[in-house]
Amino acid sequence: MRNVGDGSKVTWTWRRQVVFIIAVLCSCNLAVRARAQQQPVPEDPEDVKRIGLWLDQGASAGLSSNSSLEAEFHERFNEGASNLFEYFVQGGVAFRLRPWFTLIPIYRYQRFPGNAVITYENRLQLNLTLGTSRGPWKPILRTLIEGRFADDRPASARLRFRPGVEYTLPLRMARRPVVVVNNEFFIVPWNNPFANGGSSYTQNRFQMGVRLPIVDSFSVRPYYMLQSVDLPLGWDTREIFGISLALKIQNQLRRRR
């Protein structure tokens, strides 16, 4: 017959096994959490590596005297213009509420080929542009409000302020070239799901170029840009060369009237 002492010994052994299993499960849970916390935050997929080449194509079709349909296509290369790392298409309707004020709600769909972490991104944008001519000079302020919805990342908001100026060269030509200079500031006021240096001021783009009107409805603008990005190790600046094509499609029905 089994005495009372044997029963208490079995009970104590069983309790020790239960405690051991619970301890193992807790340690595994803590290890998984620690590993998840140690995973590095991915860098913003739109950041250029080495020298970049940007190709931009835009088309504007008149809808009325103060509105137009806007569509743009962009291809962006990095690694010395040898790698297509980003392309996107966007569209919206421009409303010219005043001669000096234009409002454009925009939707953008973006792809990042070759990026192992982020493959696509949806963006909702609101473009607010102020601009008025003063002789050959035209100061411009563009404010872009963005809602970013990237693949496998939390949603985020970003503000972009781009003051600039355009200067029409005083040349004896039917279609005069226009010098375009601007600087864009990127602000992430709240949560930033991408690697950064800890500041809400995350990026800066300085750009200068010349818009060359080929015909009344088509122009070419080669430009040079310096893109500076705030990364965890500090600011990093890259050179970008770009070519922008702009096409204006006039409303044929309105012209006939």
C-alpha cells in the first residue's frame, strides 16, 4: 500500500513540472517579443541611393475655364541610374478657385520593385498652390498634405512645403525659357513608420531647372536636385538628375464655342 508521504511527493513533483512548463512558455514569449522589438525599422522606400535619375510625364486636360483633369506618370532610378526602384501613377482634378490659388485632390498608386519589405503604397494628397506673376517673376508656394498607406507599415501623415520662384528669361523668342528654382521641406508631425533621425523634419529637396516650351501645348524641363534625408546616423544627401515632360490638352468643344 502507498502511504501518505508518497502521495504528497507525487503532488509536489507534478507541481514542479507545471511551474517548469509555465516558465518555459513565458521565456519563449519574452524572447519572441524581444526579437520583434529588435527588428530594424525599414528606411523610407522613396529615398535615393547614390546618383538618381527621375523621369516625369504629366498631362493636363481642360474640363472648363477653371478646372482640368491632371494625370502624371513617374519612373525613378537610383544606383547611378541603373536600377528602377520606384514608379507611380497619380491623378486628380485641379480647381482654379482664384487666379492665384489652385486646389487639387490627388490619388497616387506607387510600386517599389526589388524592395523586400515594402512593395506598394497608396497615397491621398491635397495640393494647395499659391502663385502670381510680377513681370518676369512668379513666386510660388505649394503645400502638399499627404496620407501615406504603405504595404505592411502603419498609416502616416506628412506635410510638404515648397516655396519657389520662376523667372522668364528676357530673350527675343516666341516661347521664352523659364528658370525654375524651389526648395521643399518634408514634415512628419506624428508617427513616422520609417527609419529617421528622430526629428519631424525628415527630408529636404532643393531643385533647379529650365522649362523649355517646344510648342504652346508641350514643354520639356531638365532639372538638377539635391535630396537630403534625415537617417538614424545623420543627414544623407544624394544628387538627382531629372527630365520632366508636360502636355496640355485643350478642350475642343470649348474652343469651338
